[in-house]
Amino acid sequence: MEIPQKEDIIKQFPQFEQSLLDDILAHSAIREVEEGEEVMRTGQYIRSTVLLLSGLLKVYREDDEGNEFLMYYLEPGSACAMSMMCTARDEQSQIMAKAVTEAEVILIPSHLSEQWLAKYKSWHNFVIASYRQRFEELLQTLDSIAFKGLDERLLFYLKRHVKVSGKEIRLSHQQIALELNSSREVISRLLKKLEQTGAITLHRNYIEVHDLEVV
């Protein structure tokens, strides 16, 4: 594994104090992840807290039949709250994490992550903020499932993708259907309706988003 570079960490985590940055450089490592590669899987014991240095990760649940339930995305400068929880309690992972693009993750040994909560105020605040952010995202996801129809859920899903990866969504209709627990035919029909409003343009290998607020 590569040693983290100080300038890269400062860029993505400017809130960390100098002594914490020094500890990360001394005791952590960077793992390069290929697109589509699993970073965490259900049933695995997590021994490191995962911070994202570059790229995009998808955190989700998967049932016995391979159906996915998208929980949230990780962007550079963020941490996987579920990895923090598993390392702190020495429990098996209940989630999956996969690289949407090529990515680099910082792996912080679990015992250091715990020690730093008391040692560094910036780390303590970062961990609390990570838990809060993921909890709020999960509430939004649950609200979309419990209180909205599939057309509204699709709109919410597309807006979230735009936020994390820009206005070119490189997902197939089948991938979207899988994550929304629907069929490809239904998703294709709803996407076609969105295209007719001018909100998106459907291309062969991607969806171009124009304005989802006009819907």
C-alpha cells in the first residue's frame, strides 16, 4: 500500500489539525481501488476506518437474491460512518461498499481511530459530523421509499447522482431499476417521460441531466 501524501490529505481534510495529519501520515495507508471493486462486504470484520481521498464509493445493502438498497454515496473528504461503527464495536459489516469510479481510500487502524476521539478535537468533530450526515441521508432515503411514488423516488435518485457525480449519469436502466427495486421496463418508461419534459436526454450509454427542477 502507498503512504498517504500530506498535500492530498490537507486538500481533502483541511479541518484536521497538524498533529492529526502527522499521525495519519505515520500510521495509515492508501489503498487504490478499481472501478466496481468491493471495499467492504456483508459479514466482513472491518479493521480500519475508511476515508475517501479520491473517486466515488457507493454504500448499500444487498439481499440474498442480489437486490440492492442504496444507502448513500461517499465523496472525497468524507468517511464511511458504518466502517467507523464496525471498527469501534468489533462487529461484522452489515453493508456493502463498492467503487463507482477508480478511487483511493485512506485506511486508519481501528485502535488509532478510537484513540484519536479523545486526543484530537478535529477528529472527534469529524466523526460526529459523519454520523450525523449519514443519518440525515438515510432519513431522506427512507422518506422517499415510505412516502413517495416510484416517479418521485426516481427523481430523488437522479438528483442525488447529479450532486455527487455531475450531470452525466453513466448508469444503465437496469442498474437504476436494481437500486430502486423496480423493473427495467418501468424505469425506462419513467425516464422517457422525464425526457419528454426536457429534464433529461437519454443517450445510448448515459443520461444527460438538464434541469430536474422543471418536473
